[in-house]
Amino acid sequence: MIVIAGALLGALIGGVTARRRKGNAADMAQYAAGFGICFALLGLIVTIAIDKMLM
């Protein structure tokens, strides 16, 4: 659940960042994908850490 939320939040932040920097649609898509992947990986690390702490 944290991974999906991180991916969606990252995509949203990436799209807004590209729009703020006056990027075109391809720039927004690339930023959204990059940020989405990054935040999903961070969410995965957090999920694994929480799982290890609870066991």
C-alpha cells in the first residue's frame, strides 16, 4: 500500500515540477515516471523496514 501511494505521489510531484519548469507533455511524462519510480522504491524500502521491525 505504501509503495502504490509513493508511486502516485511521486508521479503527481513529478508532473507538477515539470509544469512549473515550463516543460512540454513529454517532459511532464518523463518527470512523472522518474519521480514515481523513485518514490515507489522509497516506499518499498519503508515497507521492508516496517516489516522487519515488527517481526
